Amino acid sequence: MQFRSLAIIEPILKAIEEEGYHTPTPIQAEAIPLILDGNDLLGCAQTGTGKTAAFAIPVLQLLDSEKSNEKKRKIRSLIVTPTRELAIQIGESFKAYGRHTGLTSTVIFGGVNQNPQTASLQKGIDILIATPGRLLDLMNQGHLHLRNIELFVLDEADRMLDMGFIHDIRKILSELPKKKQSLFFSATMPPEITRLAASILHNPVEVSVTPVSSTVEIINQQIFFVDKGNKNNLLVHLLKNQDIKTALVFTRTKHGADKVVKYLLKHNITAAAIHGNKAQNARQRALTNFKEQTMRVLVATDIAARGIDVDELEYVINFDMSNIAETYVHRIGRTGRAGAKGTAISFCDAEEKEYLRDVEKLIAKKIPVVESHPFPLIDHNPVKTPKQQGRGNSGHPGPKPPAKSASKRWSSNPRKAR
């Protein structure tokens, strides 16, 4: 199947082809016709399956078919997403796919001066991509309203829940018109998300690809058992391999990310951290340098990393095992895209073995263990303090049973198209 077979209008089709995409991913092939037919849609899809294009392309086409003749454009489509990075990348996709349509869009998010954002809103736009906090803030200040929204997209709904945005989302929903087309995407479907979807969608069609319990088979997964105190040494040892041109490193905490960066810089390895305590310009600078390979290592927390999309990223390193098994799948899904090679390396200390067991149960396979390295696990039974009992190193609750994912309707090898 080609994009040309999906009844996409010529201006958008031209832009897609200019981006180098010809064959839709499974979620794009399934979702685009359904959205163009005016259906509400419930999509279960991870980062890396091409879901941004799955909603951006039909949203652009539907808006293009009914362009307004009014001098000042009204906001007709709203896309709400949890993180700044993801909002920016969605904005880039809308600009890329809509470059020949004449439709306009802008992105608003917190952590930066609002004046450029309000100036853009004042000129009038067709499409708004926003994080919940800044959206509500500018609404409360009177800079925008949502009365003209025809197409509403809620992306990464499960991460919204994790980040405590559920109340903000409900406030936003109360301001939207009752008559609209709504699209809802989430990587997992726990009960809270299912209830939220039911409150937003009207007779939705469901699309599900790449269930969270599956990992891309092409990814080479490895486990290194190592004492907690030797993880930094092991990381530096692995980075002596010059074949690792860039690596995305995951930690559970912001403080942990900063400590890893400090250690790497001390050993002359270019690195930067990206997490919620970093200023927006610092986060964007770090991400840009990493994408351009002028910086070798990007250290990220899970929340900040949602939305990081780097083409041909070959190495992901779990400095800390995630205490939620599904998060492991999200992490390693940053690599091995579009048929490219990918390696996911995980450091596991004695306290994290239970997290590893949860991961292997979720993905239904044993991850190969690398025995030969200079920092093998020595302390197999560390004594946990009362505070650590049942908790991970971050102080967050310990392993949760994996949420039941939606049934698989497609089996896909995700491409890099966002």
C-alpha cells in the first residue's frame, strides 16, 4: 500500500513524498481513512509507530477542505500533548506535512516567555499544539478560547495521567464545543484512561498496533549485572567503544541524570541531561546537539524523554532499570526504527532484579546476560532500609503489575515517520 491509495489530497501528498515517505505504517493505513470519514478514534499506539502522521495528515486534509474566508483565522484544531519536546515535534510534523496547504499552526508550552506565543495567537492560526498547563494559563488570561474547535486530539494520554494532568485535561474538555471530532491516543489503556476516553469520544472506532508487551525484534537487548556503585564505571567502559557514536541513557531520577552527566564530563565524554528541572532552551539545545551528533550522550528521565525522536539512534542504555515494566519497552523503542540496527543495554543491580523479572514476564522472553565485563555484580543481597522496602531508588512505588494492553490488530515493524 502507498500513501497515494489513501485518498490524500495532492498538496499533502506532495509534502509527504518530499519528506521521503511513500508507504504508510499500519496505524497510518488504518487510521487515516477512518479519520477522513469523520469518525472519532481511539488509538493504542506507542511512540515510533508513526501515530503523529496518522492524525496530522487527516487533520490537515479536513481543515483544508473547509478553509475560512475570514481575515483572522480561528483555532479550528487543538492537539494536546504532555511534554514540551513532543509538542515541538508534533508542531514540526504539522508544518512539514501542511507546507503546501496554506494552513497555519503554532506550538505553546510552559517554561519560556509567553510573549512570542501570544503574538502568534494574536495573528490567528488554524491549528494549536499545546501542553495542558500553558494552554489553561493563556486561556485564563484571555489570549485564546476553544469555541471554534472542530478537531481535537489528545496524544499520550497515559503519560498525561502519570504527570498529574488529568484535572487540567478535564478543564480543557469542559471548554470545548460538544460538536467536534475527537482523536484519542495512548500507549497503554489502564482503567483510568479507558474512562477518560469514554468521556471524550462518541461511538469511536478503535485502532491498535504494536502492543506495549511486544518489543521490536530487531533490537539487540543485553543485561549487565553490576553493583550500583559501579554503574558509572561500567558506562564509561562501554563508551570507550568508538562504534557507539551516540547513546541515549535513561535514569529514574533528575538528580541521577545530573550525576551521570557530571561523571561523563569528568571523563571527557560530551554529555547533557534533559529533565523537568532544566530550562526549556537548555533542553532544546541538548536535544539539538544530540541529534546533530555534536554531543555523544543524552541522559534523560522517562517523563522528559517521551517525545524524543532521533533518526538512526543505535544505542539506548538503561542506567537504571525502570520500576515499571512497560516503561522499559518505551525506552528501548527509541532505537531499532525503520529497520535500522538497535542495541538496548540495561544495567541491573541486585535490588533491580525484581524489575528485570517483571520486564521479562511482560515481553515473554529472557534478555541475554553479558557475563564478561570488568565490573561484575559482587553484592547479590544488599540490605534494604525500611524506606527502600517496596520502592525503587527514586522513592517511587515498586513494580506495578503491567496494565492490560489493547488487543493486537496489526503486527508492525515501525518506521521512523512521526
